[in-house]
Amino acid sequence: MIEQKDIDSVFAQYVKEYQDINGSYVQVYEKPPTALEFLRGSVQPNRPAIIRDGFEHWPARRGWTNEYLRSRMGDTTVTVAVTPNGYADAVTFDPVTQKEYFTMPYEDHMAFNTFMDLMEGKQVSENANYISLQNGSLPVEYSAIENDVDKDINWCSEALGKKPDAVNFWFGDDKSATSLHKDPYENCYAVIRGQKTFILYPPTEYYCMHESVYQNAIYEPNPTTHKLELKPMDGTTPWIPVNPLHPDLAKFPRFRHACPVTVTVNEGEMLYLPALWFHQVMQKGEQGVIAINYWYDMDYSNMLYPTMALYRRLLTGIMENNRELIDNDDGSDLE
Amino acid sequence: MIEQKDIDSVFAQYVKEYQDINGSYVQVYEKPPTALEFLRGSVQPNRPAIIRDGFEHWPARRGWTNEYLRSRMGDTTVTVAVTPNGYADAVTFDPVTQKEYFTMPYEDHMAFNTFMDLMEGKQVSENANYISLQNGSLPVEYSAIENDVDKDINWCSEALGKKPDAVNFWFGDDKSATSLHKDPYENCYAVIRGQKTFILYPPTEYYCMHESVYQNAIYEPNPTTHKLELKPMDGTTPWIPVNPLHPDLAKFPRFRHACPVTVTVNEGEMLYLPALWFHQVMQKGEQGVIAINYWYDMDYSNMLYPTMALYRRLLTGIMENNRELIDNDDGSDLE
């Protein structure tokens, strides 16, 4: 029999060892790197970076005024994630059932002009409205403006030897945030308008995240009051309950070992967010914040991907006795 | 309390998941890759490769006949690792104390011509004699012939953004082998004469290796009989006791999950052996086997290095209660 405190002790050492080696420095490329520089300096070490002066040539960079966007997108129907608290995809406490759920947003469909009215304050909403569909939304819902940005990030495509899997369009205001999670993608995230702040944690800090398994739920408007209410659903999702802006260390004691890399990405800058890094994102900007991101499939052939699945099974599965995480044999539970 | 069988189960899943994703394919470059190709295709995924046609231009390639080597090196004193069984640095059972030790070779110093006599059978030894000093031996003991090979592997130096830490000269016969171990280096291993066979295991298979902690010992010639005898020493070393050529699965049951990548490197070929891959090496060649290898310091900034230290503490430390491996705080125990 092995004592949990021994496992805690070696994981705490591990988290610290990675931090001691790497610190919280973020590389800044003052102009786009060559493919070799980027692969060697950022992808191979799996470390975040800021790239400046990388998309000045995009028509979107200066052309995406509200007027222009209305003129091109106007009546087009777009998908908007609507939540009462700004957190789409997050662990949420439901006062009705007195239980926490992994809660997905209400997906509303509206004319782009209606969304613009919300952003400009011409229409008032008690909810947070966020264009954040991550299915490669740019060429789908935003085909009218997709040629205003490059189809891929050429130095990144050359470094990785592939084209992006998805290009997404993001538009929201400071009401909307993204709760801590990770993605199996190398992510080039370009801020076109406003400012985004990313709170980042390396994959080694999975131990600190207190990931747990939650029943699914989704927000739905009450047919009478139209207020969003949480509706429990079938199925469960492993998710991170800690909010790094105000972590409850009594409830999540392992989070005290975590050490964030905090990066503010200004208009005209791009963040390279490496695969499987945990990130929480906040945004700020007078007339809404617009970004385009490029998701490149991660390299599954090194240790990173299976190692994260191991930690999930070991720390969330065995240590908290979530049997469905341990017995799932195909690793497909990772995301 | 956590049961050991649960930890065994998640590690066995982990080993299998990595194997399922990667198989045992080894990439062959028919000519030297570009820095970008090499970094993207081999270093970043941490997968071994064979490079053909990579050092045809070296004078050593055709010039290193026995006559030439004698003419240049002749009376120079060289360091030779001498063992009764061919295994320098290996776990060895001592019939006198009835105990296993991590055993280092007797380091003999002799004229290069004497070593050549041993290789050519002009002098007979009951021991295995192996030139295998790994301190950057080429520019030190073999400065007379160091200009017969390139100072570095240009495409590798460009890919990694650094020069090699050490270039080593290897000369031995089929009596000498190398027991399973790993090195914190990216290794470019060029076979000049003869043939080397590498049995390789990825870092994910640390779980299978049954690394354990052994008291140190060294071979010393008995002053009377001149036979090598094992002499226990202070200190301990963690080492792998399994021999993949005839594994004792009753004693080392976790080794049944291991899946080797076996590569034969012929004269004129180079092996890229990625950092922290376990390797056992055998060699074959009528008049001895000669190789030059380039050790490039590994990238310590990604997860690989601290993750291997975690596994050592967890699997060899906690599961076998080797407290000195757990409490060592600085990770320097890794190699």
C-alpha cells in the first residue's frame, strides 16, 4: 500500500523542478521568427511566446471597423455563446440542485448586426454574449471576411509541416472569460482589437489543477422569464474547478504549488500558446475584443500526450477513485 | 491508501498508449536532413532515426585502416575499459559476497599499439577491452586523428542551436557490450567500421526497466593472479538490471510490457539516438568496431527531463521505498 502523501510529495517536487528550470519568462519575437527559430525556441521546448509585427499586412489589422464588419456581415446569422456570468464551459454551482456542474453556454443564433448592437450598447443584455465557436468558425460563419486575414501562419506551418486544422473568429467584451482548460493544439492567437490576458500554467502543473469529474449541464432560457437557467444533462466531463483569479486554497490545496505565466497580448500581437498548456483568458476593450486564432494539431508522437493521460488516470482517477477515467483504455478521454 | 496494482495498471496503459501511437518504425534519411527536417521529424518527436550518406567526406571513412591508426597513434597512451564479461557499467552478481553491484570497469592505460595488438589477436586477453571513454575522448586522447572527422554534425548543430558537448572515440570488438541505460544527450552516433546493434526503448518505458539502487563496485586486477576481481566501493547508483537479450520475466515482470526498437547501424551510417532513450548496444566486426559519437546537451526546458525524475522517485523511490531517491530535492539524481 502506498500513502497518498508520498505521491503528493513527489508531484510537488516535480512541479517545482520544472519551475526552477524554466522560470516564468516569456520569449518575445520582435518580428516573426523563421520556422527553424520558432520550432527550436518555442515548439520543441513547449514554451509560450509573443510574436510582434506578425500580421501588419492583414487587411483585418486596420480594416475591421464596426462599420466595415456590419457592411460585410450584416444579416448573416452567427452563433453566440450566452451565459449569465461570462463563463462558457466552466464548473458552475447550481443554487437549485445545490450541486456543481460542468456547464455549457446557451448557443444563441442571431444576425451579426444584433450582436454588434449588443457590443455597442445599443441593445442591453443582462448576459455575457461571446462569439467563441471553435469549429473553424472563420471560413464557415465569417466567410464574408475570411480573406481579410492569412489562411495560415506561414512560419508556423513550415515549422510544424502542416496547415492549421481550424481558424476561429472571436468577438466579445470584458464580461466574457474562459475558464482554465487545455487544448490538444499548437495555438497561434492574434489579437486584432482590444487586449487579452492569458493566465498560463505548464502541463507539469496538472497536479495542481484539481481536475475532477462533473455532471454535464447547459444554460437554457426559461420560456416565461427568458432568464438563463441551468439544466442538468446526461454524461460527465473532467474539468478544472479552480479560478486562478481567486483560488480557494482550502478547497484546492494543490493549487498553491502552481505558478502562472501571465501574458497580456495587445492589439497587433500574437501569442503562441503551446499544446496542452492550461489557460484562463480575460479580455478588455472599449468596443469589444476581436481575435483570430489558428489551431494546429499537436504532435502526438512524443511523450507529452500520453503523459497527460497518465496523470489524469493517476491523480484524478486513482487518487479520487474515478474508475471511468482509469478503465477507459484508449486515451480518448484526454480532452 | 493507494494500491500498488492500481499504479501498475495506469503505467501499463501508458506504456501501451505510447506504443500504439508510435509503433516501432525508425525513420531512415537516405541523405543528411536539413536542420528543420531533422528537428521537426526526429528531435521534436524524440524518435530515433538512421542517417545514410552523412559522412562520406570524412577522411576517417576510408582512411582509418589499422596501419594508419598505428602510424598516427602508435605509442600514445589511451584509456581502455577492461572487464571479464564485456559489460562496463552494469549490474553484476559477485560470487564472493553473493550480492549484486553496480560495477564499473577497470580503467587500464596502455599504448595504442598494445590495444591494436589485442584487437588483431597478436596479444591474447581473457578480458574484454573497450575504448569507450566518454569525456570527449576524441580531442583529448585522439588529437592525432581528430581532424579526420568533422568537429560537429552541421545539420544537427543548426537544428539544436548549439555545438556538441563531447565527441567520443569508440573502438572494441564483439566481446564488449553496453548495458541498458540512458543519457541526457541528443546523440549522433557514426559507425566507421563494423556494425552496431542498438536495442532501444522510449523514455515512457522507464516503468518496465525495474531500475533499482545498487552498491557501487569496480573491477581491479588481483595483484597475484592478475585476474579481475570485483571490489565493493562506497556509494550507490540507480541502474537497470534487465538484459533484454535474455530477460528474467519472473524477476522483472514489468519488462513484459516493454517493446524494443531494434536498429542495426552499418558502416557508413549514423544513428540519431534521442535524449533519455534507454539503449543496450552490441557490436560485430572482424578487426574491431570503430565509431565516433557526438553528444549534444539535451533541452532541459520541456517536460521530458523532470518527468523522468518524477518516474524515478515514484516507481523506484516510493514503490520500492528507496528514500534517498525521493528526498533528494534537486533532481541531480537523474543520471
